[in-house]
Amino acid sequence: MSAVPVSLGRAGDGPALPSPRPPTAPRQFHVLAKPTGPICNLDCTYCFFLSKEALYPGDRFRMGDDVLEQYVRQLLEAHRGASLVTIAWQGGEPTLMGVDFFRRAIELAESLKQPGQQLEHTIQTNGTLLTDEWCALLAEHRFLVGISIDGPPELHDAYRVDKRGEPTSAKVLRGLELLKAHGVDWNVLCTVHAANQHQPLEVYRWLRDELGATHVQLIPIVERDNGTGFQEGDRVTERSVDPEAWGTFLVTVFDEWLAHDVGRVFVPHFDAALASWVGAPASLCIFAETCGDAVALEHNGDLYSCDHFVEPAHLLGNLRETHLVDLLGSPQQRAFGAAKRDALPRQCLECDVRFACHGECPKNRFTAATDGDPHLNYLCPGYLAFFHHVDGPMRLMADLLRQGRYADEIGEVFARAPRNEPCPCGSGRKAKHCHGR
Ligand code: SF4
Ligand code: SF4
């Protein structure tokens, strides 16, 4: 590790950890820190952050050392008693801060961590600025690096372009090769949108087979067409994923995953669904009954209710004035989290897959339900199709887990099924026409 000077002088000037801890403050929470705010070296056409520059007119959008110190100190204090603390960076494009900023962040965290705490570093990046120097640092500190790739170059480059409108896939893949060469842990964040929504197998197989991805996070692009970048209005841009296509995408990838990849490739949507079928807490906030435990930190210390609600109405306060724990436990943030459950339309309340869906993310709730309630999730048709489709296999995998076995044994269950008997998945079809193929 290089010796980058770290000043701890101003860290003690900030707000103190409240004692006693507010009972409303969650013990488990996640902060996404955005050291460059919305600033990015690329200009992906669907990116909801680029328009957020208007929130801080004239700002340089660089996290200063004072905010960095407050953030790291408060994060570690807030996790007192926890054995693992995740320090997560994203953007914008966080690598624009340069390697030395992250060296300082790591040194700070190492010097401020509490007895018994281990640090886990994560960073979400477009990968285009990665160098050997970057990758050596990421490898040394065992960062988990999320790389944004939307599939093969012709699909990725549809919207993921640079400031001149030029394709970026070659630079992203070069960055990924560097990560691999340095042995850095990486995973893929793949957005699904109008340009790749009809190629689920092509996208998934390319990520799995060409890149060797073992962790594929799928994110539907739902981009409001209102010119503000905020969560307002009920129209979406033509780049947004179609709800039915999103469902078909998930269903198609799920079938491929079920046939070949259970226990081998991690797809958060599928793991979250399995958790719901087991009766465990949802592992994705979008499928939890309430939210509010995943906040976003702007470059200047402003804390927002969620990464998807970085807008004035959801500003909780600033870390330089109020401790992170107080902001997380504030009535405003608790109300934000509870509203996810309390504002569900009747259609969701009566839905047979509500236990798994919970109306998905509030940011996508802007279409009319059957009774006219305007707060149904835009992606509802897709999720309804997906959760109904996975019901049989999910029941089987949940049974395996309850028996103390492994979910990936489902392949053997299907393989052993008599070909002319009903498929164990419960579809009603003969096994030879279903999963016993
Ligand atoms: S608003 Fe959506 S993304 Fe944010 S925490 Fe809630 S469910 Fe998650
Ligand atoms: S599938 Fe649709 S109706 Fe059912 S809980 Fe989800 S959003 Fe609501």
C-alpha cells in the first residue's frame, strides 16, 4: 500500500454517534456512496444520474477529505458490534476520483475500524478507466467489482456510449481483462432495456460463456419521460424495457439457469425469489415488504433515502451536521421505508405472488391498477408472469432446502422423474415435455 497522507484531524469535528442509539435506526443497512455524484466519463443514454447535475449547480462533484472522513467514521461507528462492514462506492463513475482517493478511503477505514470489524470493499464501475494500478489496488484489498455490461457489443453499445456517442464495449472488455489478470473478484450488472430485451438467451449465455460471469445482476431500465430525471409522471422513454418483455426475459433466463446453472451462477432475482418461497427475508430490497435501509450518499455529505430517489423531497440531511444513525432512524426515512408496504394498491394486496413481489420498487409504481389506483408497478405484468412461471421449481428447491439439502439437487430430481409421469415442477405436463427433457 502506498503511503498516502491521511488527515484524521477533522473527523472528530463532526456529529457524534447518538447514545443511546435511536431504536428506529436499523442495525443492518447499506450506504451507496457516490464520490463524484452523477458525474461520469460516459454518456449512457438511459442514465438517470446525468440529469441530477442540476441538483448542485456549479458544483465540482468531488467528495472532499472532510466528507470522506465523516462518512467512513460514521459508517464504522454505526456498525459497532458488526463483524463485517461493507464500504460501497458507485456513481456516476467513482473511478474518476482517481486511485489515491481510494487509497485514502482504505487507509481511513483501516485506521478507524472498531475491534472485531472486518471490511468489505465494493465498487460499481463502467470499467473503462481501469488500469494496472487500479487493478493492483482492487486486488490487494479484495474489492468486489461490479462491471456494467449490457450483453454482447452490438447490444451493449446501443445505449452505453461515451460523450462523443462512440461505443464503449471494447474499453469495458479491456477493463474486465485487466481485472481478471489481477485476480480481482468481479460480477456483472446488466441492464435490460428496449435494445436487448428480446435477446435474453443471447445476453445471458454471452455473459456466462464468453465472459465467464458467475454473478449476473439484471436491472430493468424504467426511465421516466419527464425531462427532470426525477421519479415523476407516468410516461416512459422508448429506451425503457417493456413490462411483458421484462417478464419473458426473466422467464427465459430462469429456464436456462434452472437447466444448467443452479448453484453455479448467481442471479439475484432468482435467489431473492427462492428466499421468498422458503419464507426467508427477501435478499433484494425491491422484493422486501418495506425498504428504507439502503441510502445514497452524495459527494458533499448529503444523504438521500435511496439511490433511486436522489431528489430534494428525499434529502434526509447532511453527515457533517447529523450522524448517519440519526438520519437512518429519522421519521422521514422510516416513513419512506414503510410507504412501500402501506401504499400498495388493492391489486397487489389481493395478488397471489405478493409474498414474493411486494409491489417491487416504489420508483416504478406509476401505472393504473384494475380499479384505477394510479400506483401499480409499471413492471407488474412481467413480474406476475415470472413469479407464476417459477412457482413449481421454487417449491421444489424450497423443499430441498427445508430438508437440509441443496437447491442445485433439483437437477437430479428432474433427471430421476419418470418421463411419462407428471413433471415434479407441478406444471401438469409430462416430465418428458417439461423439465425431464
Ligand atoms: S425505493 Fe426501491 S431501490 Fe430504493 S430501497 Fe426501496 S425498493 Fe430498494
Ligand atoms: S405481481 Fe403485480 S399485482 Fe402482484 S404484487 Fe407484484 S406488482 Fe403487485
